[in-house]
Amino acid sequence: MKFLMRLAVASAFATPATLDAQSATSITVNCSTGPATTRNGAANLHGDWDFLMVPGGVPSFGRMSIGFVGADYGGSLSPVRTAPVVVRKITLTGNNIQMLVASREGDVQFDGRLSAKGDLMCGTVTYHGGESFPMVAQKRPSTYRSQPQAQSSAR
């Protein structure tokens, strides 16, 4: 969260004069998700997440909500600059995470890794035309505890 907040503050004070096209394309997102770990069960992705994408070198912030749709994960992604979109499918295999996000032009895919604590995901968003951009998301703290996915599938 601190990383996203620092980047948000830095972006808020940047002006077109200080953030020309050349310097904007040099923005990079690096995060260490830590070594793959064996959890006591799968990570629980349910909750609200803050995210940052960098399409074309321009920071794009937003919020993602993940919850259970039956036994599977689903949700919504709400970028600050555009309308919300549906997260159609989320697959978590160990620390590897994939998401398919619906759009008018076709599905957008996220491929990344989940941190050992399960509160940070970092990876690449690939658009329908093949363009790829970095994305990082951090789970917001919450006192709400949903059922683990294994218990949701038992319904």
C-alpha cells in the first residue's frame, strides 16, 4: 500500500511539463512476491484491492473487488479513468494467478504472482491486440473474514 501511495502522490504532482512522453514511458513496476510457499490451504483473494497499471507509460489507478461466485472467484475492476469491467475468471495455482477481464474488444488477461502473504499481486496485463503492461495490486486491510474457497465450493 505504501508503494502505491508514494507513486500516487508523485503522479499527482507531476505536470505535463515534468512528465513528457519520453519520461512517462520509463515508469516501471517491480515487486518481489517472495519465494513460493506452502500455505495452510489456498490464499483467500476475497476483498478489495488497490491496483496500478502502466499502459503506454501512463499510471492508471483503480480498485478491484474480488468475491465468490458460487465456488469460483469473480469480481469487478474499476479504473479511475474508465467504466468498471467484470473480472470473469480468476485462477490461482500456488502463487501463480491469472485473471480474465471482459472488455468490448475481447478479454484482457492478467498473468502474475501472488505474494507469500497473499496480499500483493504483481504481473503483466495483456490486451487483445497483444500489447502488455505491468500491473501491481495490493489487498486492502479488512476485519471481514470470508469463507475459504474450499468451503465455498462445499455449498
